[in-house]
Amino acid sequence: MAIDDTSHSPTMPVKAKKKKLTKETSEPVVSKNKKNSIPHAPSKTTNDNADDADAKGKRRRPWRDRVRKQAKKQRLQVDRDGTNNHSSSGKTLLEDAVTSSDVIKKKKKRKRPMKFDGVPVKKKDKIDGPVASTLSSKEESIERLEGARFRYINEQLYTMSGKDAVDFFQQDPEAFQLYHDGYKKQVKKWPGNPLDTIINWLKSKPAGLVVADMGCGEAKLAQSLRDHMTVHSFDLVAVNDQVTACDMVKVPLESGTVDVCVFCLSLMGTNLNEFLREANRILKIGGSLKIAEVTSRFSSVKSFVNALTKMGFALVSKKSPNEFFLVFEFVKEGKVVQKRPLGLKLNPCLYKKR
């Protein structure tokens, strides 16, 4: 007897189930239309996963961790094997090697050429081994010591009287030569020597003038003008036959016998008023007084000029050959009215402690 299985066919409930699933799954699709539907709130599980993804940064750049892991594996593989012949990472490793070598090259400092007395030294001219470094270090040490001693002597001369300076150099005769050696090195660094300005000015004057160089040093002025002028050179110590050693408070010249009196960077003592009184004594009426000094020594140029007018001098000109020096020209009009006029003061040249 044949049984009719149509009412019990298994396909019927399956089809109904599929339709039901289709109906259920179609609801989220319809909800995508923002205008015609109300947005459905996501489930709690979905929100938690999204928050975790945002916190870890995986949601925005999910490929970043994979790239980092691959790069880390490649570095570890290179460290273990010591080679970069892997087909999968050969290009990346080569780029990393080139980049790292470029960074190392940038970090290396450029080597400066060796110099001796300011002249570059070629490789073939270099002295071998530690001898060169030893010699250079010794020379630098000696130069530093000489520079320090020059600065010390220079400060002493600015902060003591002329008489004390004479006693100082009598006790240490080598100090004067060391001072002038240091002075010559300093002159080479200047943009211009004010003594050259005074020499050129004197060369434009008539021949036969009598000049007194107060604080002459090595008597460069006398050597430059000896053919057509009579120059008397005075300083604390005589470094050659042309220099007369004395205190500039009293020089061995008769009163009113000098046409030009020069103080080129030599108004150094604390008793500079006595030096200028001596200049007034030996100068003729109408004689010239030339003063060259460092610009920074003047607290007030006007006060300095006014003080000199009270010592019998009148200002003719004031020039600045460069930003470091001032050159004055005064003329003697009469005798000293005030021995210590107010404003006659120059600041000492002091050095910063190193």
C-alpha cells in the first residue's frame, strides 16, 4: 500500500525557515535608509568590540601591526643568520641598510684641515705619530701662559701709578719684553694701528719738528720719522738704543722745546693728570698734543675734553679711524689752570676671568 508522503515532506518546513531567515536578515538592510527608517542601536557586544578596536588603534590602521611584525621578524632573522638573501624581505632589508648608512654618514663630523700658524698642512707634510700632538699641545700651553701673563701685566699697568710701574719692571726686567711681545701679537689682530694714523699725520707736517713720543714701546715712530724730524722716545724700560727709560711724570727735556707730544695708547697709569701736566710743560705755545686711546675707556668724551681745556689745551679735532679707537688733536694755549680737573678719567682695560 502506497503511502502519500506529501503532507510529511521535509522540504516544506525548510522552505518556510529560509523565508523566515530572509525576512529577519532583511531588516538591517532596510534600516540603512536613514530617511525612512529608525536606526537600530548596536548590541552591547558590538559596542565593546568597537571601543577596544578604537583604543588599540586597529580600526583605523589594521595593516600597521602586520607590517611591524613582519619587519621585526626580518630584523631578527638578519641578526640570527647574518645575511639578507631572503627573497621575501630582500628589498626591504636593502632599503633599511641604505637608510641606516645615510644616517651614520650624517652624524659623522666633518674633519677640518690641520693648520700651522694659520697655514693648512697637507697630509704628506704632517708629522707622524704622537710627536705632532705633543708638540702642538706644548706650543698651545706656552702660548696660553704667555697670553695670561700679558693680560696680568697689562692690568697692573692700568691700575698702578707710573712710579709703581717703574719699580715693577725693575724687579722683573723680563716682564717688559714679554709685555711688548704680547702687545705686538695683539696689534696684528686689530683692524688698524692708531700709531700708523699718527705717523701719517706727522709726515704731512713740515720737516724739522721736535716730537716727544711718551710711552714709545719699541720706538716705531722714531724709526719712521728719523730722516726729517727729531723724535725723543720715552718709556719705562729701554728696549733699544733709541728709547730713554724714565717715568713720564718727569722727562729729561727743557720746558717749551717740543712741537708735538704723542700719547699713543700710553695714558695707562692712575696718575695720568701728571703725564698731561708734563706734556704741557715741554710743549711750546701752539704746540700739538696727539692722544690715541681705546674707545671703551671713555665714560664721557665731553668730560675728558673739558678737563683738558682746564689744563691749558684746546680741542682741534677728534677722529675715529675705526670703531675701536679715538684719536684727538689738541693745541697748547696756556699753562695748567687745574692740576686735577674733574672729568679727567679713563677706564682701565680689564679682562674677564677665564
